[in-house]
Amino acid sequence: MTGERTPPGPGAPVVSLLTDYGVRDELVGVCHAVILGICPTARIVDVTHGVPRHAVRSAAVVLRNVIGYLPSGVHVVVVDPRWGPSAARWRSGARTGRSS
């Protein structure tokens, strides 16, 4: 069937998401769709989408608290810092790798 997704295997790349998007609209779903469009075998970990709006420091604390539990991969944090009326969203991406 077209559009079917291959289930992620144990070696599939991990992408974690930590945002202030909330879950009342389509933004988180769009993020998932874009990630899976790029890498259909990705394992997506939703750390949280409940960071209060504009709470960059809160997001940093959440990231600090969870990063040690996340497997190696790409970890994406998106929080609107509210720096001026046309501020772009603050984006942080980190790749982690652990040696065996």
C-alpha cells in the first residue's frame, strides 16, 4: 500500500522534540510528518510540547533533566523567546552520540 511506513527497527535514528507548541493544533503532527518524510524509519520521542510559551529557561531545564535518558540521536528544541514583534523562533538542535 502506498504511504505505508516501515516500522522503526532497533537501529533506526532517534529524533526527540521539546517545544512550546502545545497539543491543540496541527503543529506537532506537521513536525512528525516532516521528520518521517525525510527519514521514514525515524523513532520520534515527544519529550514534551507543554513548555509554557516564551519560557526558554524552562525548556532548558527540561532538556537538562532528560538528555541523559535519551538515546543517541538528534534532539530538537523549539521555543518562541518573544524577542520583539517579529522574532523568529529560537531553535536548538543537538546531536548526541555515546561510545559503547
